[in-house]
Amino acid sequence: MSMVALEGLRPWILQRLTAVYLLLYVFYVAVYWLFFNSFTYNHWLQWLSDDSNQILLSLFYLSMLIHSWVGIRDVLLDYIKPFLLKLLLLFGVALFLIGSGFWLIKILMMVKA
């Protein structure tokens, strides 16, 4: 297999793996909330302040960011032809996704406080 053929394999695998984790996490949260149908703010805050749930949520968000990046990057690379526009859009998406990651870190730190 040539190196050119492998260039698309890594993003393809990343997107499939992240999609599986996203699905498993959504299933976990749905089952949890079906059995504990208390939707109060305090219960939600208590659930979110648990370390294991914070780790699972962080992995979910990281998977979502990676999944989004791979998908949007592929669309922009395939369909945007002007190089400068493509570069600016990729930079904007990367900046937005990185900012979203920092936003989650801030939220999780506020929950622990």
C-alpha cells in the first residue's frame, strides 16, 4: 500500500472510532437519565461533578472535536478551490474548535469549584 493511499486512512479511522465513542456515550447518558429521571439542576450538577463522569464527558467532547475537525476539514479540502479561502476557513474552524475545548475545560473547572 502506498503512502498516498494511507493519507486518507488515518482520518477515516479517526472518524469511525470517534463516532463509535460518541454513540456509546449518548447511549450511556440516555440510559442513565431514563433510570434516574430527576432532571433538577442539583442532580445534574452532582452527576457532572463525579470524576468518572467528567472523564467520560471530556472524552466525549474530545471525540466530538476530532470528529468535527476531520469531517469539516475533508469537506473544505474537497470543495473549496481557492487556496487562501481554504486556508482561512480551516484556520477559522480550528480556532473555533480549540476555543470550544477551552470552554469545556472552564465549565468542568467551575463544576468542581
